[in-house]
Amino acid sequence: MTREKKKKDNQPLTTVQQLGSLMKSARDIMRKDKGLSGDLDRLPMLTWIMFLKFLGDLEQMHEQEAIMAAKRFRSAIDPPYRWRDWAAKEDGITGDELIAFINNEEAIRPDGTKGPGLFAYLRGLQSSNGEDRRDVIATVFKGVINRMINGYLLRDIINKINGIHFNSSQEIHTLSYLYESMLKEMRDVVGDSGEFYTPRPVVRFMVEVVGPILGETVLDPACGTGGFLVEAYKHMEKQCKTVKDRQILQTKSIFGGEAKPLPYLLAQMNLLLHGLESPQIDPLNSLRFPLREIGDKDRVDIILTNPPFGGEEERGILGNFPEDKQTAETALLFLQLIMRKLRRHLKPGRAGVVVPNGTLFSYGVSARIKEELLRNFNVHTIVRLPKKVFFPYTEIETNLMFFDCSGPTDLIWYYEIPKPVGERRDGSVGQKNFNKRRPILYEDFAECIKWWGTRAENEHAWKVMASDVLNYDENNNLISANLDIKNPNTKQDYEQLPPDKLVEDFLEKERHIIEIITEIKKALTGAGE
């Protein structure tokens, strides 16, 4: 055993370049398989293979620790389904035999016996208390499909992944950054995937200013690939001083929800690679519970999220919300869920939420939801992002809204992140939109972070009284709730603007007017029903 441990300790670490080369080689192999059509197929394949390799290494490490401490150890995955049983040997099962073992409900296993295939076995795992890694594995593999049809190519990929050493924290750290770059690359290749990706600088800024403290619970009810949860975990990990601290972080701090199988799998792997051993991610729709049934035991200290917007939920989901606040707009449904899920007693809960402009300014149901938000929560800050921060997945202008349960809103501070300065198309130097070549960076938030604690008005910051946001008629009926307050310190000199900019500004204003008219029509139609 000593010799084995010494050999493991002396395993050469894989450098960033070697890991990058290894992953590129695996993806090149995948391109030869007729069952895979693109990166949206290739990344999930790499993810579930790495997931099983990671679990294999992690369990072997825990097994060695248990032996040293003379304690009993029970593996989450039994033989012959452990990585070491079927994948670790380079000359192990391959070809049609390998595909059958992975895909079939019943197959000849690597030890020559007949039994459930790999995925069938993993999907059937179940813990005794419903709270350990077996349940996570079962949930992950309910949504996983092996799309490769060539077992020889699959064996080559497995051999490549077997070269990653997940028992080295330094190597996991290296791989985690490589994995994040793969997630970003998939977003760039497949536009539809952008719905569950938030630029890392935006995530980092939001976590920084909300400031999770070890011992608090953090939730992202629409976690996608887990960006907010990973950043919150890293933020609190720096606060760990003892074994007990680390146990609190591992078991009582990070929670998420993600209903789509692909981002759910990616989030699990993302969190595992960053050190969270048993991610607690709900695989079902976070909106499925009636709001009235969410009580104190279900509430959390912090919610950080970029909920989907522009979507449409089924009628059964809408029934979980108050009758006068039911809407097809998912962003508004999630906003109501967040308001309900924040802890209200002891230390007030707090939230940071990405919201589109349409959520800030609208009539009808949206206005009633925002009225409730302003009357029952302290909406203390709205950070206005420039156009195209989320381009090319959406050109909708977005905002970062921060609120807590400390009381009703009195004063709202706004801060406008300025556009980057660079050379324009006409050769002049000035402000221009973010784009693929110049994405938003964490450094773009530096001045806002400095301002956060001082709250002084300047060219980028202004304040508005909450009473000026809510608009009522003479009978005290709510007409609108307008949080879409433009920067009063920015004056456009239209005489100096080029013609294309004048046209762009005119079309933007026209679009905004049409949105307002549409909302008014909806409100009037609803009032007449």
C-alpha cells in the first residue's frame, strides 16, 4: 500500500498546455464519430466521461483515507461499474462490447457476468436517506445519452480522460479553468446555449458586492451551468479556517435549481471541479411550488441569479402564483419566487438579479409585482449595463437589481457602467458597444465597486425616490411602476452625432414607445375581462 501511495503522490502533474492538448485530442477523436453532430453533442460526452473519472478518483482517495483511519468505507458505485473496473485499463473492453455495456438495459459486464448496463445501473442508484452522492449520480444520468456509435473511438477518448489526475487539487484547479473555457466556447458555437450563460465578470461583480458570508445559504433557482454557485463557493472558501468551516461550506451553503438536463449535467461537473463534492442542485422546475406553501424552512439568506426571460410557462405553473400576478413572462415569475424565498427574520435576506429593461418599465401585472417589491423590500441599487453585454445571444438591454428584506424601499441608487473606449468604424476614438472582440471585463466594474460603499452622485451615479417610481390615478389605482430611469447626467449633443447614430437612437425610442403602447393595451384588455 505504501508503494502504491508513493507512486500516486509522484504522478506527474499535467500542465495547462498538456491538459489543453489532451482535451483537444479527445474532441478531434469525437469528430470522427458519425453519432455526434457538433460541440453541443461533444461537450456533454466529455462531461459525463470526466464526471465518472472524477468520481472514481475521489472515491479511491476517500477509500485510502478510511483505511488509514481504520474506518468502514462504502463506495457510491459498486463493482464492476467503478471507473477502475471498466475504464482504467487501456486494453479494456472496446468496440461494440463497450457501446453495449454503456447503452443497454442488460449487458455482459467487464467481469464477464450478465447484469444492467452502465447507464441503467447508474440511473437506478438510490441512497437510504435521499441525501448522498448516489442520488446525485442517478439524477445526472437520467438526462445523459451516449451518442457515440463507434466503441473503438470511445475507448480512445476514455484512455485520454484517464490521463487526468483528479486526485491532485492543482490539476483539478487547472482543469476547472479549461472546462470553463469549453463552456464559453460552446456558448459561442451554439447560440441557444447562451440562455444559461452569464458573462463571468458580471457574475464575479454580483457575488463581490452581495458578499456571501460562510454560514449563509446561497441559492440560484435557475443556475444553468452553475456560474453564480461556483463564484459564491470560491468567495466563501476563502473564509474557511477549520475542518468544521469546510464541512459547513460543503453541506449547508450552496443550492441550485436547473430543469434542463444538459445545463444540469454541466453545472454538476462545474461545481465538482471547483471542489463542491456533492452539489445540491434540484433537477426540476423551481417554479413548481405554490408561493403560499413556501415557508421559513424553505428560505435562504442570499439569491444570486440570471433567470430566463422572454419564455413562457405552462398553465399549471401559473396557478402557483397569485391570480392578479400571473404572467407568461418567466423573468417576472422568478422575481416573485425570489421575493418569497428570501429569509425575513434575524439577518435580512438579500438578492442580486439580472433583469431585462422590460421588467423595469411596464404596466399591468409587471407593475403590480414591482409595487409589491418596492413596498416589501429595499431595492437599494440598480446597475445599468451597456448594450450588447450579452451579445450575440440577446441585444436586450439588461440591468443588475439588488434588494434585501430590511424594509420598504425609500431611495434607489442607480449606477451606469460606461461603454468601453476604443476606435470606432470611422476611425475616431470614443465610446463603443461591447462585442465579441471586446467583451465586458471585471475591470469595467472597478469604479462601481469603489463607489458602492460611498454612494455619492457623479456622472455615472444618481438616486431616485421610490415615491417617484410608482404612478397612481386620482382613485389611487396603480397605473405604472417605472424603474427604467435614464442617467440624468448624460446629455446627448445630437448636433454632433453621426447620421447612423441619430437613426439608431430614433429607432430605439420608437421601439420603446411601441412597448409602452403594447403594455397599455394589455392592461386595458385585462381590465375589461
